[in-house]
Amino acid sequence: MTAQSLIELSKRTYEIVPQKPPVDPARLEYKNFKDTPDWRRIPAYADVTEEQFLDHRWQSKKSITRPDKLLEALRDLVSEEFIKDATEGFARAPMSVRVSPYLLSLIDWTDPYRDPLRTQFIPLGSRFLPDHPKLGLDSLHERADAPVPGLTHRYTDKALFLPLDTCPVYCRFCTRSYAVGIDTEEVEKTHFKVDEERWRAAYTYIASRPELEDIVVSGGDAYNLRPEQLRSIGETLLGMPNIRRIRLATKGPAVMPQKILTDDEWIDAVTYISDLGRKLHKEVAVHTHFNNPNEITGITRDAMQKLFGRGIRVRNQSVLIRGVNDDPETMKLLVKRLGHLNVQPYYVYVHDLVKGAEDLRTTVATGELIEKHVRGSTAGFNTPTFVVDAPGGGGKRDVHSYEFYDRVTGISVFESPSVKPGQKYLYFDPIDRLPDEGRARWADPREHQVMIDEAMRAVS
Ligand SMILES: *Cc1c(COP(=O)(O)O)cnc(C)c1O
Ligand code: SF4
């Protein structure tokens, strides 16, 4: 039967009764991303050729690692007021700086105060909020659950291995600001340098634990591992009979997708590990970290297609960040755009309690609200789980699963029976987002313990 006669037949048998009009393709915004960013708008890159811009070596070499150099590159693009504001921001921030020309070219410099990429990487003095009184460095107690420096074994069957402490970018909101990057005026860090002896100690521990099946290789960032280091980590871990899964965590695809397209040795090393895993019937995945739909361009698409073509599974973990993705429309767009590129949205983390980043945090209620909008907008397997990584080492908890939540004091209480049975974990919403009554109570130090006692009583 020809297609035409089939249509004729179906016309006779069925009448199509549209229940809703087709969507105007112009409204499928997730498909309409920038093909290539316009780097020539930035005076420092006005003469840069496309070939240079698409080359990871040029991007790495030209990445800016000093605040004064960064501000110098922006001088003709932004107001004097903005430069002063950012200078003050860097002086107060406990973070290292590294931004690629690619990242700078994605920022809307006509409106830098509101740009979601600027917000993530360039601190501003005028936006600073005092840290929450209950905040501490390493709020997740990664070091407390570490049998070997740089190896956190918190959950029974999986562990986090930090082979190095550098990243292709430094994020203001980094949970691991206790370790990554160089020492800053504010913080002296615990360093996890590439150190084969330390790696060997981690391997010995991992091999000695039959219950460990799953290793997250993070850092720092796997983008900064040399190809032979990647291969050696992959071979060692996949060679252990107890290990069934490994993940390579990297923010690289979001900040320098060029590397996937032009660093053949590096991408071949990732492919080698992935293929080796498949041969051994073990799963190897790349976990990346996009936070805003503007971080996705035609270069990202090409890079993700290359990974997909090589059979490499990519998942994404986002952080819920104020002014970056803390509204339903932006998060839905990010999730749809990632799914479109075969990147599976895995987690959205409610922002950890991180020093110097209070202006970036949102409330647990915001997480719940956005989750409600995202679920149903696309495939269930492309719908991220919204989690709170319970401060104090309770592990990741579904944002909806609190035992108690007071939206006035912003205190939520979580339990984590399969990680630390019997214990309670507290999360604290940012104070400036609380109603007047909550803000007034936090302004009075005598009230702090009273509020915590109230929350603990409610769950006992
Ligand atoms: C997040 C994390 C893992 C991995 O947890 P998943 O929920 O499987 O992604 C493992 N160890 C530590 C310490 C972690 O923080
Ligand atoms: S890339 Fe990851 S580990 Fe590195 S600074 Fe950013 S959030 Fe932290």
C-alpha cells in the first residue's frame, strides 16, 4: 500500500480532531541558541580569527587568571562604576579567578549587572551579603568523611575521588572552595595536588572496600587531567573487580567546549576509558555542569554530538543560583536545551552554604516551586531531581523530603537514614529572602538557638 493510499484510507476511517494548536516553531526557544558567540565585540579579541577562537589551546592560553587583567580586558566595554564594583568584589571573595575568552564572549556587557554568566564568575562588591551565621567552609564535611585526603567515602557504595585541585574556571558558588584554586587573601586552602602517592593510597582504600562500586572522579576538574593521567585513573579503577561505574566530573563543556573538538589526545583518552568500560560491562559517564541556557552554543552542540557519537553518556548537574536559573522559565529552558543535545539533566542542587556567596543562594521553597514547573515539561528521564546536599555530611536529599520546614525562619530539617541513621541535618535559607519576621529573628543572636531548638522539637 502506498503512503498516499494509506492517507486516503485514514481520512476515510478517522477524522483528526486537534485538541490544541501546533506550537509555533519560533516559540521552541530551546532550539534557538547562539551558533557562535560574537567575541569580536570585546576589544581585546577584535582581531582574533575563528580558527583561534575554536582552538582550545588559544582559549587556555588566553584564559585570564588575575582580577586586574580581567578588568583591564573589560575596560572599554563597561562603566567605570562596574569596574570599581568588581574590583571590590574580587578583594572580598575567597576564590581564585579563571575565565576563558569564550566565557567572556557569552556575557552581555551592555547589561553586566544582570548577566547570568557574569553573576557566576565575577563577584561585585555592591551585591555582597553577610554570610549566614550558620555557614562554615566545607559545609558538607567532605574532609570529615575522608579516609585518605581527597577521597570522600560518605555513601555506602560510592565515593568521591579528587585527584587534583584545579579547574578550567573558578566558580563563585563552589562548594569545594576549601580546596580548589590557589590560596586567596581570604582563604588558605587544603590542597589536593596531583600526587601519585596520594592517588595510590586512595586506590588501595577503594580496592579494599567490596561495598564500593561507583567512583566519582572530580576535583578540581577532569578537564585539567592530562590524557595519560586520565587513562591511568580509568584503567586502575575499571580494573578493580568491585568497581562497576565511574563518572568523570567536569565543568569543561560549559566553559570551554572547544577542548572536546580540538584536544584530540584528551578526548581520545576519555573515549578510551568509555570503551574500556563497555568492554568490561562497566558504565563510564561524563558529568558536567551547565547552569544557564546561555552557556549553550553551536560549539557546545558540536562537542556534545561528538561525545554522543562516540557512545559517551553525558549527564548534567546544576546549582540553583539566584539571578542565574532561579525561575521556572529559565530552568525549563535549560533542561529542554540540554535534553535536545542528549545531555541528561540529573541533579539541581539547592545552593550549598558557601562563604562569600550568600547573594547567590535561594530558598528550599524556590527549589520546590521550580521542580513543580519542570516536571511534566519533558521526558521523565530528562527531568532533574532537585536536592539539598545536607550540611554536615548527610548527603543529597530530595528537596521535598524534609521532616520539617519553617518558611519564616528558613530552617529545614532532613534525615538521611541510609547514610547516617538517627541523625538530623539542618539547612538554612538565605536570610534576606525570609519574611520580615524571620529576618528580625536572625538579627537577634539570642534567637538563633531558639529557632534551631524549635525546629528540632518539631521533628522529635
Ligand atoms: C554527590 C556525591 C556522590 C555521588 O552521589 P550521586 O547521588 O550518586 O550522584 C558520592 N560521594 C559524595 C561525597 C558526593 O558528594
Ligand atoms: S568547576 Fe566545579 S570544582 Fe571547579 S570551581 Fe567550579 S564548581 Fe568548583
